[in-house]
Amino acid sequence: MEQCTPTLNTGLRGVTVASTRISDVIGDQGKLIYRGYSINDLAGKACFEEIVHLLLFEKLPDSDELAAFKKRLSEERYIPDELIAALKT
């Protein structure tokens, strides 16, 4: 009987894990792309909320959309007093 030695492949180079339109990584070129925008173009020009809006809604927000989105996010940040007290103990 011939002995078989399994081949161990480490890493995921060349393996497609999932397909998405949200982002792309072109590692050998050092590129990260969100919804068609290079991260280099977004960095320093778009705030956190603009990037989140882009990722969720597939477009950068205009000023009214950004204001409404920031308001909505801030409304979701409420932490009950009981939780704050529990965290302090």
C-alpha cells in the first residue's frame, strides 16, 4: 500500500472567499477600494459618517443626507444610566 502525505496549504492566496461590490483589495498594487472609490481618495477628505453612508447606501451623502445620517447615528448612541452605573462598579 502506498503511503499518502497530505499537502498542507497555508494562507488564502488565490482563493476566492466571497464576491462583493462593497470593497476590493488589490494587494499586489496596495489598493483598497470602497464602492468604486480608492481609499487614498477618501482618506483625509471624507469623515467617518460619510464612509459608513457610502458603504451602507452605495453613495456618498450630500450635505442634507450627511446631517440626517449623523443625527440618526447619534440617536442610536444612547446608553441607559443603569448600564453606565453597572460599568462603573
